[in-house]
Amino acid sequence: MTRRTQWPGSAADPGAASGSGEGAGRRARSRSSDSGSPSSSRAEKGEPRDPVEQARNVCLRLLTGTPRTRKQLADALRKREIPDEAAEEVLSRFEDVGLIDDAAFADAWVESRHHGRGLARRALVRELRTKGVDAAVIAEAVGQLDSEQEEETARELVARKLRSTRGLDRDKRLRRLAGMLARKGYGEGMALRVVRRALEEEGEDTDGLDEPF
């Protein structure tokens, strides 16, 4: 008589048929354990298990509508515990196709923050450093601005603020206006020169205002 092989889990396996037994218990425990794992949770949410695919999805979401530097994206991937190898592969690929471009980011940042907020080169350098932009790239980007452009922007800032300081004594006006320029990254010498000129045009006596504020 031919003997039938009984495979675990087949209908001929009593343990499988009844749902009891050691094999079924192991499978039940395995299913229970899998359902609580992080990878299972990600799968339930529709997130891919492949770390490269996860990294790609994270970067695409972050880049939608908002340019980011390579460091910003790398930090985001590290926070999500994406393996370094997968992160590096995706970031390098995104750079190759132009989705990550720190030089273009720095140029746009300088253009926007100088003309939109009146920030001087020193403040722009500080901000771009916090974004993880390379020092050489920063230097090239802020090189778009020269001292004349910077001083002209400083004059415009003071002109907009000047009216709100009327009625204050001269020294208080000086401190307020020069302090505003300092917070935007303008050097002490330029700030003093610009504020003194603005006060003179209003008829203020500026004798003694050559001293550092």
C-alpha cells in the first residue's frame, strides 16, 4: 500500500485541522508577534518595507512645494531611522537628477531673504550654515550682494522705521534704528552711517554720533 505523506498544515495533519497543537501554536504566536512589529505597522499604513523606497517617499514628500538642502533631507531620514546606506543612495540619486541642488537653494535663499526681509550678508551666511550648506557654496551665493546693495537696503529699512521713532530723543532713536539693522546682520559701522544720515535728513543734530553705539 502506498503511504501518503502528511505535510504540516495539510488537511491530513490533525494539528492543522483542529487549529490546535504545537505547530498551530507557533504559527499563532508568530502572527501575533508580526502584527505588532514596526514593519507590520508600516505595511498596514501602506508604507513600503524597502528602506530605499521609504527614503525616496520621505524625500519626495518633503520636497513637495519646498526646496530643501541635502543636510535637511539627511536629517529627516535619520530621524525616521532610515539606514544610512539607503539614505545615501537616494540622496545621491536626487542630486544627480537635480531634485537636490544646494547651490540653487542658496541663491534663492539670498534673493528671497535679502529683498524680502532685508537681511545682510552676515545674517544670510548664518542662516545658510544652519541649513547645512557648504561654506564655498554660501560664499558664492552671498557674493551676489555687494556693499553698495547692502547699504541701499539698510537705508530703505531705516526709512520705513524712521516715522515710528519720531518723538523719541535722538539717542534712543539711534539705538532703536541701529539695533534693528544689527539684528538683520548689518555691521556697526554701516548701521551708524546709515542711521546718522537718516537723522540728519530729518534735521536732527548728529554731533557726537560717530561713536560706536
